[in-house]
Amino acid sequence: MTGHEVEQEETVPITSNDDVVRARQTVRTYAQQCGLSLVDQTKLVTAASELARNTLVYGGGGRMRCAAVRRAGRVGVHAVFEDRGPGIPDLDLALTDGWTSGGGLGLGLSGARRLVDDFDLHSEPATGTRVSVTKWKR
């Protein structure tokens, strides 16, 4: 979790629908502990839900690392979703508003990106995908 001072961190394997729920609950707990507003908690949990489902459905499973972080006097929640799946062949298309390959909440990656403050996506064919997101307390 580069660039942030990590306060505490938890890893959640994502191999089933139950794990997607567990990832969502973990993010919500961290968001509450960091004092995010209810609106920001909801935004972060919604983004995390979409990303966890993508990790399971398109990446064949993986893991989420979630942490309370601090940077420049600010506190927030940082979550990283990683898989070793087929990767995303066209990142520009995948990040296009309204584009979805189906099956998720319909937000797609672009929707998840709009819900958080910091968003980073790295994907390579046959290697996997890594999406990291941060929501800062206002």
C-alpha cells in the first residue's frame, strides 16, 4: 500500500459470493472506524462490492486488502483488489462510462472510479488485474 501510512490492514480472500459479502462488510467496518460520513461509506462500499464481484467473476477469484491509511494529516480507507485472471484486454473500453460486460451492479469500472477519491487500475493479459481505491474522510 504505497504512498500511505498504514494504520491497520486486513486481507479477505475472494473465492465465493460469501467472500464478496465479507469484503463489503470489511470495507464498511473500516469506513466507520475512520469516521467517513454515511454517504461516503455507501459510495466506498458500493465501489468495493463492484470490484470484489469483478475479482470473483472475471478474475476467477483473488483477494482484497483493506487498510485504514493516513497521508498528509488525512485519514481514509484504502482497498486493493487483485486477481490472477485473464486481465482486461481493453482498459480504455473497460473504463468507458456505461460500458459493462454484464453480471455486476451495472456500475462497471468507470462507476466504481467515480465513487472514490483515488483510483488506480493495472491489468496485463494472462497475468491478472489490480485495482486500488481510496476514500478520504472529508
